[in-house]
Amino acid sequence: MINFAVLDLAYTHYDAGIYICVKTDVPCHLTLYHTTSAPRRHRTSRNQRGLTLPWGVYYCFVSWTAVEQEQAGNTIYHLFNVSPWMVLTTKWFAFRGTINGELSPSVSALFEHNHPGGLPMEVDLRVYGLGYQCHPNLDGTGPPCPDHWKSVTTLPGYDPGWYLVGNTINHWWGYEGYLIERGRLEKIDSITHRMKVKRLGTRPAARVHAHLLRIAGVNYIIEINYTSTYWKEFEHTYAENPATGKPWTQQDLDPLQIGVGLRHTWSIGWSETGACDEVYLHVSRGIICPP
């Protein structure tokens, strides 16, 4: 019979539970046993030359729930989704495993962990205020500067009929940046800029909408090719931070602003104007595993 040892583990906290990723020294198949009741401690003794002497201590769970690892077969890394696990609740857990279908004599140490809270694994961060600028030529059906953000936020309590219109001059673009919600994200797989737009005009002719990220004072802009007079949501996904070329971190996202680009353009016999009704940031979180 082969033994296994838990070398390391990592936690990914979300609103309804915790992902636990475990690394072992040999390939095996693990089951996690968890409980909200603190394990009980039992002292043992032995008789030596007629005397009863302390011998050791063992621990047991009063009640437990079993969760099998998500991967099939024997693996070095083992992923468990322990849900439900309520925020601010402590659980105790341990691991048992099989190797090539045979029960291993090993049992891991007892682990204790408290859920500190976390956002859903897929979460939308909404606009809540003015960022780096409010462009006066983007006035639409809602309030004027400095409150343009109220026309594009998806927060409740604002008139859904409000939207921005790119009433710019000389074919120029007008750009705005907004503050977005923050939260504990830990590992980030990607972010997606989403905005709902339509055109106002006599016939399709040019690009008049753009996604905007503002990172460390620099605008990163992706123009949208859309020429319909009906509202439609567009998105652009960033697997990496365009400023660094590296995966996103919590430190990258905390100061990030999102925004919109709109404009008015024309020629003989036609004109085009961009309009935007919503903008928000979608975040896809990742699962943390030991190195």
C-alpha cells in the first residue's frame, strides 16, 4: 500500500463556497471530508508495570460531508468545490485517498479555515461615478456633465430611457471614463468590456462607437463596427492587461476605469451619430492552485 502526503493547498473564495486546490507528493485520488463542528480530542493511555500512563491523542469528526475531487483518476493536483460554505463560517476538513483503486493508509492532517467572503466566479462590476473626464458633447437624453455616468450605469434607480449621444464636431471622438465597483477577486482569468449601442443617422457609413479602458492615465480603445438603429450589446475581452502584457491582478483592476467613445460624422447627404445606453465590466475569476 502506498502513502500520500499533502504538500500544499490554496483557497479561492466565492459568494457561495470555496474552491480548494491540493497538491500531493504522488498521484492519487482524494476525497475531502468537512464539517462545521470542531473535531473532538480524545486522550489515550496505556498500562505499564501496573501504572496507567498517558499515551497519545486522537481526533474524530462528530459529523462530516464528503466531497470527491473533480478530476478523474489519479492526479497530483486535486480540485474540490466545497459548497455551500457560508461567509464567516469555519470548517474543519481532512483528506483520504486511493491509489490505483486501493485505499491508501494515509490520512492528511486536520485543516481549519474561515470563509472571509468573495464575489461570484462570474461577476459584473457596474459604473457608479465620474472617472477621468465628462465630455460635454456627449449629452444625450439624461443629465448633463458631470453626471453622464447615470445615463450608462446598470445600477438600479436610474431612468432606463437615458442614454448618451456623440454630438461631437469635425468628426472627432468624444471619450469618457467612469469609476466601477470593486471587490475581492483574488485570481482573474479575463475581463470583458460590455456596452449597449445603436446609431442615429440617415444611413450607415462609419464607426461611431468604441470600447474604452483607462489604465494608469492611458486610454486603450477598440472601435465597434455597428451600423444598426437598434440597440445591441457588444463586448471585447482582455485576457491580459494591455498595459503590461501580463495576466490581470487585483492591483491592476482596483484603479481601472472603463468608458465609452462616441462621435458624430457626416458627408454630403448623410450623417452618423453614436449612442450608448449601458456600459459595465464583466470579470471571469480563476481558481488558485499551489505552484
